[in-house]
Amino acid sequence: MTGFGRISGTFESKKISVEVRSLNSKGLDLNARIHNYYKELEPLARKVVTEQLERGKIDFAINIDSTGDSKTFSINTDLAKAYFKDLKSINDAIGQSTDDYLSVLVRMPEIFVNEREELTEGEKETVLKLITDACRKLNEFRRQEGIALENEFTERIETIRTLLLEIPKYEQERLDVVRERIRKGLEEISATGYDQNRLEQELIYYIEKLDVSEEKMRLTNHLDYFLTTMKTTGAGKKLGFISQEIGREINTLGSKSNHAEMQKLVVDMKDNLEKIKEQVLNTL
């Protein structure tokens, strides 16, 4: 499922912010953007995110801002002076008239010295806790989305069930139409009348061919199974398979309906099923 979690905290003079985003994905695809100061925590950070979120296309970032006078870099003054002396000497030798040495100096190798101290256990714990809290926020976002999906699934499954319950009212009418059609056909091709037994045989054949009792029973079972499975953990793929089975039974009902009103009911069933299939993708 999609989700978003963001949280900030402080440790000594540093303000730390953690942001986690997720998109739908069948597996876990983790992309991390971590401030260089906390790069050594990346393996632990990935472990926490994986345990908390399990799957999805996950982007998470750890950023840091100073809230005091501390700094992690300083200028190597002696090296800067040596660079300046060499640059000025070269400039005089080639006859260039420029005094803008500063912009060149800040790009010279090793001009900045890293003064970062080793991460303390307390700071590590603070950062990992912020990651955990951000993931929990994201999971809460997912939970709310899951509740909305559950309500929609239930509503559409019950709509299909209601439409299915409308099918029987047209079944006898459909058979009467078939009976009359066969009778008229036999009368037209036979000047001396028709064999009543033959009519009954033809009717039995068509009744068996058009019978949808098994499809109705299987479709009902699939609808019940969908609602039951929906309440289990990590059921996204299974819901996809069940919706495919529901689609097969609805398609068979449509091919056997041979009745305008029944076909309208089937079309409405298919419309609701397509909405279910679209939303099932959000559970993967």
C-alpha cells in the first residue's frame, strides 16, 4: 500500500529528520538517502525499515541540520595559504590580472578537514528510534487506507451477491421462451404436427445446457471466500486469484444467460468486479 511517515528529533546540537514513503509493490524495493554523517548506520537503518514495512517500493531519507555552534568541517588554513601562494605565483608568471583566489581555493583537494566525532551509542539509538517511529506513522497511514479498502471490497462483493440473487427470477421465463421457440420451429417445419416426446427431449437438452445452478453456487462460495480471506494478513495475492475465479463464474453466467435482463445483471457484476480488481492492486 501507499503511505507516508515523517518525524523529527534532536540530539545535542543536531536536528534529525526521517522521512519514509511507500508505493505499491509485490516485494520490497528499498531506496535510501542518508546524510553522510550517518552513513555507517545504513545497514541497521535498512534492517529496521525492512522489519517494520515488510514490502513495497520504499524511499526513506535521513537528514541533519545543526542547531548550535558545532561544525563537522573546518578549513585547512596552512594548506589554503600554500595553495594561495602557488596560485598567485602562477598567476603572476602568466600575466593574468585577477585577485579572485577564494573561489578557486574552496575547490582545491583536502582544503576542508572533517572534524566529525565518532557516533555515540546514544546518538545511534536516537536515529534508529526516529526511523522506527517514522515507519510506524507510515503503517498507520496504511492501516487507514486498508480500512477504506475493506469497506469498499465488502460493499462491492455484497452488490455482486445482490445481483446474483436477482438471477432466479428470470430463469423460468428464459426456459419458457426457449420452449416456445422450439415449439414454433417444429410447427413450421412439420405440416403434420410434431412429436411431443421430441419436444421434451429438446427441452431437456437446452435446460441442461442453460442451467446455471453450479455457477451460482460456485460464485457464492467465491464471494464468501473473498470476504474471509480479506481479513487475513498479507492476503493481497490471494485476493487477486479469488477475483479471477469470480470473473470466470460471472463470464459463464453471461454466456449461458440468453436473456436480456440476466445479461444486464451480469454486466453490473462485471463492473463491480473490475473495481475490485483495480483496488486489489493496492494491497499487493
